[in-house]
Amino acid sequence: MKYKTKDSGKRQDYDSGMRRDTQEGKPRYDLCYLPLFKRWAELMERGAEKYGANNWQLADSDEEMERFKASAFRHFMQWTMDDVDEDHAAAVLFNIAAVESLKDKMNPTSDDTLSPPPELEPRAYSSNQNLER
């Protein structure tokens, strides 16, 4: 079985009688700056229009990983210099996520590696193909 239900051994009880595992030690996505995630998603939308949806997930080599890293660093430097010709902060997030995704793809270490659902799996296509189904 691929999935397990984690259990901290601690419980939080509610007045209604509901009981849940505590949130202690779990990621706190509610503390993240959500407008930046929206900008990242908007960047992904523009990239899908330009290159095709999930085109970046076709990457499978060290050469492509180095390209993502170079782009991340370039956008980081542009962000630190207050360059506003593009959304460099969102581009940094994208490129770092692409590197981390490619690391998982090239060196899977556990069942915890997240895979996109089958309908989002990358397909072989050229950058000028329309991928709408």
C-alpha cells in the first residue's frame, strides 16, 4: 500500500465530540504568503500558453537541471535588484520547484514522492502544439 495515515499519538478534542490528530509538527501552509503562490500559478498559466501545459516536467537530464538552476539564480539576482520587467519572484519559485521535481524524478527515494495525477502527466509534444483536450 502506497499511502499511510500518519499518527502523532496526540489528539485534539472538540466540544462537538469530534476528535482529530493535532497539527503539531505538520506543515503550516496557512502561514505562507498566498499572493505569491497566486503569482506563481499565473506564471505557470503563461508558461503553459507559451510552451504547453507541463512542458517543464519533460525534463530528465542534468543539463536541464543546470538550466533551471541558472534561471533560478538569474531571476533571483534580478529580483534582488528590484527589476520589475517580469515577475522574478514567481520565476525563482518555478525554477526551484522544477529542480526539486527533477531531483525526485532522477533519484526517487521513497513512496512519499508526489506524482501528478494521470491526466496531468507530461506527454511528448512540441512547443507549438495546442494541448487542449
